[in-house]
Amino acid sequence: MFNHEKLRSGAPTIGRTALPRGGRSFGSGEEPQPPPWQCEPLDRVGAEVYCGNYSGSVATMLYRISVAVAWASLAFITYASLSPIHDRPQLSSSANIEHVAAFAFLGLAFCAAYRDRMTLVCSLVLGSAVVLELLQKLTPDRHARLLDASEKVVGGLLGILLASIALRLIERWTAASDV
């Protein structure tokens, strides 16, 4: 069995995870069990996850899926932003709605993947909105506009805000159901 005291003392652990937010231990007694998405491996790659009664594969799988979705959506948005205009995927009749929706999803995805790293999330989402719009100046058939960049930034902020609220509600709901 896993020794929680060793983890709390700061002793090195190989193949185990850090305690969930707040430094609480969830493995014994009457303490509530965290949902699998609150368990993160120490090295974030291939580590076995110990988090209460949840198996390592479930928590690791959820973490890896959320990270893959976030980076895949950034790759798709990069392709859609920088590809020639006739190759650009068009999902809506309004480009303004596409800008807001795409970056709202990107903000939501990165916030879900890296929920404890809000500075990283905001830097990636908002920075990519501005950088991708500036890179459109380098393509011959695309144009960079301040309005497009502001739509992308607003969409990214909206997605981050909605994801933060949803994650907090889920945490409260699971904490209340464990009592």
C-alpha cells in the first residue's frame, strides 16, 4: 500500500502523484475521495496515479485526453487561421461567430487540461489569439484585423471563465455528494 506520510513529508516519490489541491490526503478513513480529474501525476508523463479509490489508469487517461484535446484544438485553429482562404474550413456563415466559438472552446479545453495553471492557460489562449492574427499578415491572401483579434481574445476569456466556473461547481458537487 502507498505511504501517505512519505508523500506529505516531501520525500521523493517515483511513479506516484502529488496530493490533490489543498494538500489533503484522500486515501484513508472518512476523508472524501476526489474525482479522478483532480489527480495529477508528478512527472505528468507515464506516472502511475494514486488518488483514493481511483485506479491510476482512469485518472491518467482523463488527464491525457484533456491535454490531447486542448493541443489538437490549438493545432486545428492554427491551420484554419493560417491556411489559404479557399482551404479554410467554414463551419458558420459568420466568421465572427467562428472566432468567438473556436477560442471559447480552446479556452475551455486548456482550462480543463491545466486547471491549476491559470497563468499558462491565459498565456497560451490569449497569446495564440494575438499571434495567429499577426501571422496572418505574412500570408498573401489573409488579412490581420484588430476586430478579429479582439473577438478571439473575448472568446478565449469566455471559455476560460466558463470552464473555471464549471470546474468549481463540479468540485463542490462531488465534495457535497461525498459527505
